[in-house]
Amino acid sequence: MEHDQMILTQEDKRILDSYKPVAEGLGSYLGENCEIIIHNLEHLDASVMTIVHGHHSGRKVGAPISEFTLSLVHRMIEDDSLRHISYFAKNKRGETFKAFTAAILGENKRIIGLFCINLYLSVSLLSVMHNFYPQAQNDTEHISEIFVDNTEELMLTSLESAKKEVYGNPAISSANKNKEIIYLLAQKGIFNLKDAVIIIAEHMGISKNTVYMHLRNKNK
């Protein structure tokens, strides 16, 4: 089937651009063994708009779409239930990789691009695992992340953490402790949650107006 020229709207372009930090972030997270590509289907002769770790295939921004990927686009257009696919393939050097390709949907749910991840299996397992060991990430802060069942638990967990930090700081006077706790919670975005002011005020033993006062003073 002959490909009709696709013209992207400004919203389509915005959607495609929004995937760039995802590609870059996944490239950092998964490591050098993963090649990540975003295709813009408006320009099939230069469809690669973003590529991370492109040394595996030798492609750069502006490279054309491949024959198989183009045929996959047509399959997705013909079949509304086909929006992603995983498969094994080889590059021109004969290196095997496991590929994942997902459609990027624009306005009116039409396919405007592709998000592709190619995991190269020729990379040694030791090299792959090195990227997932904390001691290998010398420039990464070790973060304690606690998962909760509901937003109230999130609020109270954050409150206890803020209290611990404030009460453990002798430079903060007793008169300013509540204010500093509110500031810490605000920095974490806790007050963007529904009913946060009410719940935090209740568990701190202060009024809602006091919480609002501290928040107003913080924003001055």
C-alpha cells in the first residue's frame, strides 16, 4: 500500500517532543546496551528524530525509516488492535537484539510516530548488570522511597519525615518548628494533594488557618 504524505499538527509535534525526555531517561536507566529511537512519520526519508545509543546501528538523527518498520506502520494502520510489538532481529553487523516498537498516537488517535527500544544481546551480561548495581552509580544519590496504599498515608509518612528532620535540627527554635515542617511539606508538593491542609493541620494539632498562614509567608 502506498504511503500517503502525513502532515503533523502543532499538537502532534508537541506530543512527539514530549517523548524525547522519556527516551533520554530510559537510555540513562537501561544503559549502553539499549538503543532507543523516536520516529516522526511525517518524514519517512528522515524519520529518526531522536536516538539514544545509536552506535549500535550506526544511525543518527535524520536517518530514514527501515523497510521492516515501514511495513509495521502499515500493519498498525490496518489493524487498530495492533499498537505495539516485540520481536528479535539483527543489525547489519549481524548482532542480535530484542526489539520493542510502540505506536505514538496524535490528534484523533492517528499514528504519528513510533517509540522503539532495541536491547542488544551481544553485550556481556556483566556489562548489563553493572548498570544496575548501586556501587556502580557513583554519581547517583541513594534514595529511600516508601510506597503507600493511599494519599493520606503518603501525607502522614511525609509529615513524620519532616518532623524528624526539623526536630533533629538544633538550629531551628521551638517557635519555628511548625513553620519549618510546613515549608518542608510544601517543597515536597504535599499540599497539592486533596484535603492535605486539613489532614496535616489535624495531625500537627494546629488550625487550617495556621497552615495557610505559613504557606502564604513561604510564597512571599
